Amino acid sequence: MDLKYKRVLLKLSGEALKGENEIYDKEKLDEIVDQLITLANNNLQLGIVIGGGNIWRGKLASDLGIPQLNGDYMGMMATLMNVLALQARLNEKGYNKVIVYSALDVRTISSAYNFIEARQKLEEGYIVLFATGTGYGYFTTDTTATIRGIEIDADAILMAKNGVKGVYDSDPKVNPNAKFFEKLTYNDIVEKDLQVMDQTAAILAKNGNMKIEVFDMSGKDNLVKMAEGKLPSTTISK
Ligand code: UDP
């Protein structure tokens, strides 16, 4: 297998694991896990950040009379559940070189985050899972992905979307005439207020000169195709 990159930070949304009425869909989970194993066996170094939107998002807090910060910590814990689900399925399928780093202190089931060790583990063929976001409220997992991508010195962030092949000027699910962008700069994201990631993430990516590829994860083997450079995507760079 000819891969486009040697080391990537994959950003998955929690939604990618969601069933119709359940927080997890086994088929979706395993489709992702099978592709991760294929890529890792082909020597792609994989760091992964996953969101928590299938379980909880901080912005739901206000409806319950919960302050945003408390809600944000709940969101960070949701990302930990998703990481544990990925880890368990990777292990069950025989891929045991998996390490979980958590920004929040959850020592019984995760390791304390250390970027130098994380790089070493990637070199050794470990799939490195980053849980609990940045460990701070008022941030997102997009920002986490950018920070971790920079810290592990990834060649690119692969930002997975569900059902859209990249970035458009408006929502293509709503507007059939939405314009697709093949290439964008970090400034475009901020200035055009494109809804692909939050502005904090865009500015950090700019400062760290971290290339981002936005792609559609929802087709069969799309992650593998993306890693091989065989899928359309939007590239965000300088
Ligand atoms: N979150 C946070 N700090 C972080 C990362 C996440 O407070 O560094 C919280 C935030 O409340 C967010 C939730 O965790 O709504 C779940 O993450 P995200 O919304 O990024 O997941 P997605 O919607 O992409 O599945």
C-alpha cells in the first residue's frame, strides 16, 4: 500500500460511531477499527482524537441548567468513552499496540500525556489515542486535534466528516449549489467564517503550520482511500 503520509493525526467525530437510537453502532465502530488496523499494519503512524458528540456536547448543558464549564467536563469524559470503545475493539481484533493518553487525570485506564513518549510510541507502531480533549473547558476536540497534531509532529491532520467531501461555502446538505473548495488557507477559514472547525483551531493550525485535510469518512474504506491520496478532500494550509 502506497501511503501519502508517514504520520497523521486523525480527527474523528463522535457522530461517526453513533447508531440511530444508541450511542454506538457496532458496524460503524468496526468499520473504523478495521481501517485503522489496515493502516497501522501498513506502517501509517496514527494519533487519534475523537469527539464526544454521540454522547454529549457542552452546549447541551444550558438546557439542563448546568453551567457550561461543568458541561464541558462532561463532554471531555464523553471523548474518553469513545477512546475506550476504540481501544477495546482494536484489542479484541488483535491489535494490541494501543496507548491511551488522557489530558485529565484518569490513571487506572490511561497514561499521563507526554508528547516525547507519544512520538516514541508512534515510531514503535502504537496507535496513540488522545482522550479528554485539551483538559480545559471552552475548547473543542478540533482544537485538541490541532494541538496534538503539532505536538506529535504529524505530516497532516486528517479531519473526518460525515457525508460531505470537504469544505463548502455553505452547507451542501441544505444548499445544493454550495461551492466546494479544493484548497483553502487558514485565513480563509477565519475571514469567511467557514464552519469546518472553530477559529481557535484554525489560528493554532496557522501558527503551527499544520496542514489539514478535510474528507468524507462515510463511504466504504474512505479512510484508507484518504490515506492513499485517492479521495477528494479540501486541503487547508498556508
Ligand atoms: N470539550 C472541552 N474541551 C476540550 C474538548 C472538548 O470542553 O478540549 C467538551 C466540549 O463541551 C465539547 C465536548 O467536549 O462539546 C465534546 O467534544 P466535541 O464537541 O469537539 O465533539 P464532536 O462534536 O466533534 O463529536
